[in-house]
Amino acid sequence: MTSSTTGTTGLAPWVRDLLRCPVTGATLVDGVGPGGQPELVSTDAERPLAYPVRDGIPVLLADEARQV
């Protein structure tokens, strides 16, 4: 896999498309955190949250999310 097909998170696009924010149910898009680390960002307009991606594994836990 190349970064052009997997984005910043290292996830294949079809995998990311299946994932949803566990808090709001919104879709998730690739993002980069304040420290440059990959993350998945919720597209919910009222409550945007970002979830870390550690070693290529998304951590979709409400306790791990940060407000965007």
C-alpha cells in the first residue's frame, strides 16, 4: 500500500469509509493532530471529535477523543 491510497492514517479508504464516530455516528475523515500524529476526525458540525490512530489502528473510544 502506498500513502496515496491509504491517506495519513494508513487505513485503506474502504476501511475508513466503514468506520463511524462512536459518539455522534458521523463519518470520519483523515486528519493530522496538533503534534503531527494521524487521527480520524468526525464530520459532525455540532460536535466534531478527533480520534487517535496508533500504529495504524484507530482508537475509537469516547475517552480517547479530543474536541476539534
